[in-house]
Amino acid sequence: MNRDELLDLLDLLEEIIQNSDYWGNVEQQLLNLVSKLREEKANMEILKTSAKSSPNSVAGAIAGIMRETGAVEIQAIGAGALNQAVKAIAIARGFLAPGGIDLVCRPAFVELEIEGTERTAIRLLLEDR
């Protein structure tokens, strides 16, 4: 289950909780969990690559964010930007492996609005295995 599916499930759970007197004290604990997960998603670092991005610089940013937060998202529009992102991920794996972080990548498409125009980007979600 990916993070977006989990958040959809949490939305449903939140709705059920708010419409039921059955849960008692568990209700507040679950609402707190939902709140924390939403905050985590809102605070996730998003790196944007271009065809001119330096793979070593992006890899350093990935490594730093992964050590700090445990997850990072990369967005790339176009083949050149995606190429640089993939190189950076390969380099970052080498930076992170000695510290016990096994970097994995989950790609997806995402629709972005840039200067009023809808664009399709590749979203690369990086996490520790």
C-alpha cells in the first residue's frame, strides 16, 4: 500500500470515527495518528530535477534528507531530468548503504500545474526498504 492509498484509508477511518460514539478513548488516539500522517505528507521534501541537474549534488541532497526524515520525493519532467534523477539515486544508494539505509524507489506519474499549464511528471518516491 502506497502513502496515498494509506491517506485515503485514513480519510475513511476518520469519517467513521467522527460518526460513531462506540470508539471512546481510541477515537482521540486514531485522530492524532491521522493528524501526524497528514503532517508527515505535508512536510515531505520534494526535489525537482532538470536535465542540467548535477547528479552528485542531487545525490547529496537525497542522502541528507533520507538521513533526516527517512523519505524524499523527486519530480522530473522530461527524459533528461529523469536521467539525471536516476543517476542521482544510484549515487545516493552508495552514500547511504554504509549507514544501513537500503534506498528503494517507487515511480509514479503525477500531474503538475506549471505556469497555468498541466504537465505530466515522473514522481520518484524514495524510502528505506
